Amino acid sequence: MSPGSNYHTFKNPNELCFALALDIQKFCEEKADEGAECSLVLSGGNTPKLLFEQLGSSTFREAINWKSAHLFWVDEKLVPTSHPESNFGTAQNLFLNYIPIDKKNVHKIRGEGDASAEVNRYSDEISRVLKCSNGTLPVFDWIFLGVGQDGHIASIYKGMEFEYVKDNICGVIKAPGQKSKIITLTLDTILNASRISFIVTGADKAEIVDAVLNNKKSAENMPASIISRNAASVEWLLDERAATLL
């Protein structure tokens, strides 16, 4: 098992996402009780959609103390919010439109303009909100990640180089098979988070979960393995199908 990582198995994706929504509710409430704010970083992909549906449901939309929460994104394609591949647009449609969160606490990556200009702007916004001193990386409270069958996370693939990076916070990348360039947080930024949760479901993810969590050589340089081995606090939330080989 990767050092610093642990995993929890749930019967199905819905059970997993309901449990995670409860955990988010508890976390935001604890932060509010402390008089503190919290930073949550969201991902795209299919499984997060189930989480977003939970967050926007009648069970959670009012129950979560959103006043203490700042929402950020791991990555975003250079497409407008109305585009079906927009991570922000998906989150907006599934839960942001239904929750009582102050708009100034929602920090989207703007996919409509120039990539390098947006990297500069978003890096500066992250630094301002998280009160980073010059040259220091932000410390997000909690980042939610998926994982690809090839071990990529966010839009960071094994061996891929950034086209442009601002202060190591986020950068521009051209992912395999993607028509659009993508803005993504860097591995350094993700690694610096206080807590990271991988959300992984489906039998097609069983091999990569096994390779990463059992430290197989085939996975050693994959971004998911780098995060799993080196981040301060990592948990893997799996449905039964994704955990088949563990």
C-alpha cells in the first residue's frame, strides 16, 4: 500500500458520494464553528457528477454551511461555461445553481479567453484568497480527484510537460486526445494540499487502483502514484467494482 494512503470501499457510486457529501457537510460545519474559512477544490469527470448531484439535492443543499467555503477547480478546458465539456458549467448545472453560496466564494477558471493570461489571473486569485506570501504555494484544505486508466490526474499525464506555468501554481497543458488546451493546477500545488480524496468507481478502474495502491512498478511514475506516495494526507474512496483487485 502506498505510504500515506488509505482506502475505503462502498457498495456503489451513490453510496460513496452520499457518504462523501456527509463528510463535506461535517467539515464545513467544523470550519464554521471555528470561525474559519475552507477551500475545496473540485474536479471534472463522471463520478464527481454524482457527488455534485448529492450536493445539490434537497438533503444537502441547505444543510451544508456554505458560508465558510471557497470553491476552486482542479482544471478546466478552454471552452465557455455553456459548453458541455466545461467543468464549471457541469458543477453549476448540478449544484451551484441550488446552494446558498456567496458568488465571491466561487472561483472558476475562465475558459473563454487567452490561456496564459488566465493562468496568471487564476494563480493570482488563488494566492490572494489563500493569503500566500510571495513565492509560496497555496495550501488547499481539500482537493477531490479522479484518476484515469492511465494514471493521470487533473489533466496531468505521465511525461507531459506544461506549455506555460505561473509560479508553479497552475499552468497550460495540451492533453492527449483533447482538441482544447487545458488549464490545470500543477502537481506541486496538488501535493501541497492538506487533504486529498481520490473518488474512483467502476470495474475499468480496478487495474489502475491496484497498480497505484500496491506500488506496482508499472505505476511508479504516474501522476496518481506521485500524489498517492507523497502527499500529506491521501484517501481513496472506491466502489466495490473499482476495489476488485485489492
